[in-house]
Amino acid sequence: RFCTKLLSGRVMRQQQSKTSMRLLPRTLAIVLFVGGHGISSAFDIGAHKITDAMAAVYTPMKSGGFELDLSIIPMYAAFLAKRNITNVLPAGSNGESLSLSVAERKALAEAWGAAAAQHGLRIYMHIGSESIVDSIDLAKHASNTPGISGIMAMTPVYFKPSVEGLHDFLSAIAASVPKMPLWFYHFPDDTGVLPGQAHKLLELAEKTGNIPNLVGIKFTDYNLMDFQLCVHAGTGKYNMLYGRDEQLFAALELGAAAGVSSTIQYAPSLRQVCTKWKKGDKDGARNAQQANAALCSVFGDFQGDENVQKNIMRMVGMNVGPSRLPKRDLDVAAYKQLETRLRSANLIDGSCSEHIVV
């Protein structure tokens, strides 16, 4: 009887052990899910949403374009604050990001971060690059730099990823700075990645739960069907920012939270679109949008590989220096011709900041 009881106890323990082993993978999965990035509620997307216009700023450079001129940043910050611009995106497309070294991009982040508190600005650094190692390095640096409120990441553009590859690229960046809000920087005309398919990235992120600090998309594309699908992804939880100045009114109608703009820095039209929209004056906003479309049409006649809008900044009294090759600047004749056309149609600010329409 004793032997029978002993044998029975051994069998029960073996059965319990087998049961425990069967449950172990599931238990580990639950622990990893809770302890890692599986629960999106661990990151409050709503607390980081951007609802006011953002300026996509230019990178100040010294003569020749081979060296940054960071001494300009405090003046630049004051210039933006005078126009009631509080959100700033350095080192994006306007900022010639992929033409900058990693060290330069870090120095730029530090300079803008230092200027943020003094002028009431929120700085969102673009940290996308061709190398996941560089992007993670830049993301960590931004996270540790005072005055930086968030990061944006463009896709690699030479080795063009699939939606799955891009998802994993962004997931690795996000995991390196889990407390930092991240926006995907979507510009398919320039990158050639995911044209008309940005919504698929959000759908995949929803499915995997692996990018909990993905707040939304800085969407620079004319495809408003794709934009609308993004707006409704995740039951509308994502912060959708629109980057085509000449179509901002339409994007606001479809649910854009704010615009990310170049022209807002040197022309009144898009500033008026934003202010009139918020006041409920849709007719006024629509008329201002027409003026902005006229502005974009005029300077579009001068664009090739010339960095035209950086040159326009000089026309309104904020000289941010030359462009860096392969971008070029307008020659003297073209510069004068463009300024004449813009001023004759009253499309840009004056050359001093005394009478700025905000």
C-alpha cells in the first residue's frame, strides 16, 4: 500500500510537471507581452498629440554650405515665435537632413533644444536615416536632449522597405526610446516608399502592437484617399499631420489634426488657413488656401534642384544661409525675378517683422 501511494504521488507530480511545462510558453508570452511593448495603453498617445501648426525649418549654414551656422538658431526661434509658431521640425526635408552628418544632426538638436524654453517652442527632431544604427543613435540623443518633445522618422530610401520592413525599422527605433513619442515621416514623392499605402503601416502596427509610442504620421502626399484611411485607422486614435501646404484645407476637412508647413514661416496665407479654420470661418480659410496655392504655384516655376524656399526666407529677413550640395540656390537673376513676382502679388511677408499677419 505504501509503495502504491508513493508511486501514485510520483505519477501526480510528473503529470503536474508536464502540465506546468505546457503552460510555461503561454505564461512566458504573457509576461513578455506585459513587460515589453505589447500593451499600447502603457503609452498615452493622446497626451502627445499635436494640434497646432508646425514649421518645417531650414538648417542654417555658413558660406559654401559645408558648415552649420548654429548661431542663427536663437534668432530663428524668435522669428518663429513672433509668428505664433510653437511646433518646430528640424532636420526634415527642408532641413536637408540626409545631407547632414550624424554629428551635425545632434548639434542641431542641441541648439534647437536650448532655444525651445526661451521662446516657448516644442521641438520634434527628424531622426530617420539610411542606417537603423544611426537612427537609433539619433533617437536616443534626442530623448536625452533637453527641449526635445518628440521624434519623426522617414523611411530608408535606397534599400526601400516593404510595409513589414518599415514596420520593423520603426519598431526598433521606438523600442530604443520607449517614452518618446514617434511619428512616421511619410513623403513618397521623394522616398518612393509606400505610395498610397501609409494606412497599411498603421493597420500592421495595430495588429502587432509592437510600436506603442507611434503617435501618428507626418503625411506629405497628395493622396487624400490614403490619408483618410490613415485618419480612421485604429478607430481614429492616430495623430495625423498633413504636409502639403497647398492642400491643407482639404486635409483638415478629412480630419487632419494640424499642418506641417514650410510656407507658414514666410507667408501669411497658411497661417490664416489655420487660424480661420479653428475659428470656424471655413470660407475665410478656403480663400486663404487659394492664396497659398497661388504662392506654391509661383515658386514652383523656379524649382528644380534649387532650394527655392530657403532662398525665400532671405527675402523676408531671416537669412539661413546657403544650401548644401547637391541642393543649389537660385542665381541672382532668378532670385530677383522670383521676389518681384511674389511681392507684386503680395504673397509673402515683408522684409522686416513689424507687420506680420498671424
